[in-house]
Amino acid sequence: MAQSFGGDFQLVEVTTDELVGGVPKQQLWVAAAKPEQAVTLVLAQVPEGWAAVLLDIRMEPAEAALLRLRPGDVCQLTK
């Protein structure tokens, strides 16, 4: 199963519908998935109407190992 995700960890920025000082709040998530699957996996975990975009930044394998994510898992890094 790990091969289907390529062992990749993608960073995804989520824009919520919550406003802080009139600006939509943003969250950082990580997905243990290929880039083309990461946004879909994250959007499945957040309320409908929130937006998500894949970031060009990659997580280092040592950092990802600390999270102990399995293929297909997502994790919110910031609130």
C-alpha cells in the first residue's frame, strides 16, 4: 500500500471560513499521499466550503517520521 502513495508527505494549506481581523484563517496540514491525492484527503477532513491548496514545500523524511503517519493519513499541524 505504501507504494500507491509513493511514500510522499505533502504540505497542504487550508483556508477556513473563520475570520481573524477580517482575514480568513489558515491552517497547515500534512498528508501521507501523492501530490494529486493530498488535497482531496485533507478536504475530506475539514468542514465543507473550506479551501485547500498544495504547497511547493516538502516535509523532510525525518520530520514526517515523527508524525508516524500511514499512507492516506492526514494531520493538522497548525490550528
